[in-house]
Amino acid sequence: MLDGRIMGLDIGDKTIGVAVSDIMGITAQGVKTIRRESKKKDIEELKNIIKERQVNKIVSGLPKNMNGT
């Protein structure tokens, strides 16, 4: 068993998609789409989710193609 959950981030220019795993790290559910306003607000929102969901690892996706797809 993990000592917390894994947060997955899909970081874009306008939004950040956030998903969090179950405690076993087997499945993940989308939990929020953050509309990007400023780095400070984005980080505060992510910190709140990390605390609420007991996240201990973060992974971030990269686009497969340069056009963002």
C-alpha cells in the first residue's frame, strides 16, 4: 500500500487537468480542471488538493506532438 495518493497533472497554457489515484495507486479519477490565472493561484490550488487528498507523489504528462495533441 502507498503512503498517500498519486496526483496526475495535464498542464496546458489555459488549464491544468488534475487527477488523483485511489490509496492503492490502481485507478485514478479526474478531480478538477484549474483555469490558469497566475502561477501563485495555480500553486495554491494544487497545494489545497494535495493536502485534502493526501497526495505524496506527482506526475505530469507531456504532449505527444508539438501542437499539443
